[in-house]
Amino acid sequence: MDEARMPTAEQLVMTAMLLCGAGAVATSWGGRRARWAGRVNVAVTVASGLAAGWGAMAVLAMGPGESVQFLRMPRVGFALRLHVDGLSAEFLLLAAGISIPASVYSLRYLEHYRGDTGRYHPPFLVFLAAMYGLVSTTDMMWFFFIFWQLMTLPGYALIRYERNRPEHRRAAWRYLVMMQIACVITMAGAELVAGPGGGAAAGNGLRYDFGTVTAQLPELLRDRPGTTTLAFALFLAGFGIKMGMWPFGQVWLPDAHPAAPSPVSAMLSGVMIKTGVYGLVRYFFWLVPEEGREAFPLAAWGGWVTVLGTVTLLTGTVQALRQDATKRLLAFSSIGQVGYILLGVGMAMVLLPRGGKWAALGTFALAGALLHVWNHGVFKALHFLHAGSILRATGTQDLNRLGGLMRAMPWTGATALVATLAIAGVPPLNGFVSKWALYSAAFGAGREVWFLALCGMVALFTGALTLALFVKFFGVSFLGRSGPWSGPWVTTAADDGPSNGAGNGMSRRRPGLEASREVPGTMLGAQGALAALCVVLGLVPGIGLGAMAQAMRTSPGGYGPVLVSGMTGEGGWWRWEGPGGVSLLMPLAVVAMLGIGYGLASWVVRWGGAKRRQDAPWLCGYAVEADEHRYGARQFYGELKRWTRWAGGEAPRARDAGREEAP
């Protein structure tokens, strides 16, 4: 194809947004024809995702072009200009990569509801279009406001999809209020940095354009330092609310995520809260030009962001440990994982101004943070889909009423195990790659900035808590001998002899496992695709780290040249760990060696003719293996919960913990 005729990345993003808008109109006409509307939703989501993804990949491969103006209204004072650079491309790929499996999963999952699915598909598509627009627009005021509202209002409608349930209506209102506060705060910051008149651009609708603000910011930093300090404080607070940073995230996020349908929860946690990360990185690293760096205290801001990230990751994870409902546990966990991202961003802000090898470490920290944006989007979206599958099969979110699902739902259990190991940072899955980058940067920079090593120690300890948290999530859901505990205790004839807890050949158990079964193929396909991404990004970490390096290379302006130097200059991390570097292929080599070793061990066992026998486990004489003796979710980590009461995040009352998501 002639390069001159190829559409630009901006045109492809606009095409993706128009496709979503047309799909929203079409599905709103579908009314109660659920299957037709669902298929249109999937088709439009796939088409728009391919368009946005194509534009993003083109930018990462060939670099960004010029911004494209689609609409200008100088008398009103705003213009729609889109520009896709490497940073925008990363978030466009994330939105496309999560929305497609979420929409496919919705096809059969919505059968779980008895309401009109016409209230689901149009908001879903508008929500997606707004995220494409928000990470591509250069307007810091009016179109920022428009895209923010187009993301917030459909999100509100999706969270209160079950509008007959008062707790869901309350969660939706809380989400709406917090998002509007965040919008107002961020726009107030944009008004401050845009200056009183906007210079020559004031009359052409570009006063709030990112490039216009960047050009005049050095003068503003020199003449009005208090104003710019307030503006960046507002940016931190506004985007912090959006991403769930402590203490704002605890206000809205743990209620909103469980209330929404599970595919929407996957989009909220996997993509929507990451737009806050995008705004924070964009404004702090790319808004201030090179000539204004000396007057901008990036390192001081980085100290605050690092501390806030550390507090966020610790409190969010500890609060998640206290939860016994699947989606509420995952929601608090999202707060903790956002803390890891904030930690990496803050460390980069502290280290980049120091130059040399410290700038290289800061670049590595930012690469780890941006990679964790991808990784968390993938494995947390996958976990929310698992929560939806569990709910569809058993009718409950209460972990205390679950168990033994691996026998009834083996494929869901297998992908849940992948997501569990990934979020816990267990090699060789993707969570390990980004977390190891953050740990390495924190401890490597400890000689220069002592508190970074301390924050790294807290992050490492929180990684252990995350493993404990998801041992609980996976263990009580999929392991054990019990099925979903959906009824009262009954006494039945035993299958395994008299030593089963009831005596004389009888067994006490709760019914429910027989009614549970594996979810349909489209839902399994969505889960399998995300699980495969977790494996690939972990086995070949050069894919993810290379994409982050390319994103920084193709994002000129601001600290872009410093980031490129930190990758390739003296001591640069990408210079010695490039795509051809041995270290980036090491996980794949280790897995290959383990596979060879397992094959040899199996051959030796068969060759030696060793016999195996099965016997009942001995439980030290204290108890027999029976359902009533198993650990439930509330019995996990009792002492740890007692010592961490200071964190708050109390779980709902027991009678509410297992309520169904749909009537």
C-alpha cells in the first residue's frame, strides 16, 4: 500500500470512536433482542480495537506523526485535535486488548441476568470510545471534559445495571460523585497552567492545547511558581482519584467494581483506572519542556508520589486480605496493584533529574511501571472474568460458600491458577517481570536515595501478602472436596466408608457441586486468551519491556530525550538487555530445562518399574476429612487480620457477603 494513502494513527483512532458510536446507536435499537445486540457489540468492539491497535502499532514501529485536527470552533474556544505518540499507543493497545475478550465474554455471561441487555451494550461501547479519545486528545479542557463525561456517565449506568438493588445504586452514585470531583479538580489545574490569556493561541481555539500550554509553561514556572505548584497538586489529586490512589480509592472503588457486571468490572479495573495513570505520567513527564526543567521540582513531586504509592500498595493489599467476597477482594487488590505502578512512576520522578546511571535506573523504574499497567490490566481483567464465571455457576460471591470447583470447572480453574500466579509475581509469568523491575530499581537506587530502598522493602513484603491473598482466593474457590455451599447440611450415604465424620457409613455435606458446571465456550475463550497473554509476557519478557522502551522512544518532548538516554546511554538498561540479550530470554530457557528434567524423571520412573499406591491421608488423629472440617475464607490469616485492623476496609456483614449479583 502506498504510504501516502495509509491512514494516520489519529484517523484510525477517530475511526474506532465513530465505530463505537455507531454500534451504540445500533444496539440501542436492538431492545430486548439480546443475542443480536451482543453480536453487534462484539463485532464493533473487535473492529474498533483492530483500528485503534493498528494505529498504535504503527506509531510504535515508525514513530508519531503530526497531530490531526478534526473539529475547530474558535468562537466557542475549543478544538478537537488528536495526537498518538508512544505513550498514547501503550494505553490504546491496553484498551483494545482488554475490551475484545470482555465483549466476547459478555455474549453468554449476560444470560445470567433477566433484565434488558439493551441497557448494557450502548453504554459499554460509548465507555470504550471515550477511553480511546481520552488518551489521544491534546485538549486539556473542553474535549478532556467531554471524553471524561462520556467515560463517567456510561460507567455510572453500567455499575447500576441492576438498578433494583439499593447497594448497587449507592455504589454508582459514589462513583459518579468521585469522578466528577476528579474532573473538576483536573480541569482547574488545566485552567491554571493555561494562563490568563493563552497568548496568541487564545483566539484560535487552542488555548488549552497541550502543546500551547507546554510552550508557555517555562515562563509560568519562573513568574508564578505558586500557581504551577497548585496546578500540579490538582493534577495529582484528580488523576489519583481516577486511578484509586490512597485515600481516594477506598471511597468508591471497592463498591463500584463488585456492583458492575463482571465484564464491566474487568474494564473498570483493567483499563479505566489506568487512564488516571496515563494522565499522571503525561502531565508530569511530558508537559514541562526542557527549558523549564530547572524550575520544576520533579524530584520533590516524585518523593510524594513514591510515598503515596507505597502506602497505596500496602493498605490496598491488607484490606483485600480482610474480604470474603470475590469481587470485593479483587477490587481492594486493584488498589494495591495501582500502588506498584505509582511506586515506579514516583521512583522515576526522583531519579531522572539526577542524570547518569541514576537516570538509567529511573528509566527502568518507569518501564516497569508502564509494563505493570499492561500486566495488571491482563491478569486483573482475567480474575474478574473468573469471578463472573464462579458467580454464574454457583450464584454467590461468598468465598465461604465455595470450594471444590476445580472438579466441576477445570478449564476455568486452570486459567484462574495462571492469573493467581501472575498477580502474585511468581516466575515465569508476567507479573514477575514488572515487579522485579520495580524491586531492582528501588534497591539499586537505595545507595543514592535511601527511602527508595525502604519503599522497595515494603513493596517486597506486600508481594508476599499478595501471594497469601490469592492462595486464599484460589484455594477456597477451586480446591478442597466441597462444592458450592448453597444449602443446609444434609446427611447422605457415604461413598468412602464409615470414617467420614458422620459415622456408620453416613456423610454430612452441602448440595451444590452437582449443579455447577463449566461455563460456555465463548467465556472460556476470553479467559484463555488473557491467560495466554500472562504466559507469553512472562516467558518472553523482551516483548513487554521492548514495547515500553519503544513507547518511550516514540514519545518526544518533555523528559523523552532523558528517557531515551537512560535506555541506551552509558549504563542504560536497554543497551545491555536488548531484544537479543540473553537475560530477556532466560525465563523461556529455564522453563525448557525444567520440562526436559521432568521428562527425564518420568522416563526413569517408568523404566525402573516403580509402583504407586493410594491411601487415605492421616490427619494426626484430630479430625477426619469431612466438609465441616475444612477451612473457609473467614478462617484464613486470622492473626494477621487482627494485627492489621488499622487498615480498615471492613467486609460487609455475613448475610450480605454472598448475595447474588443478579436476581
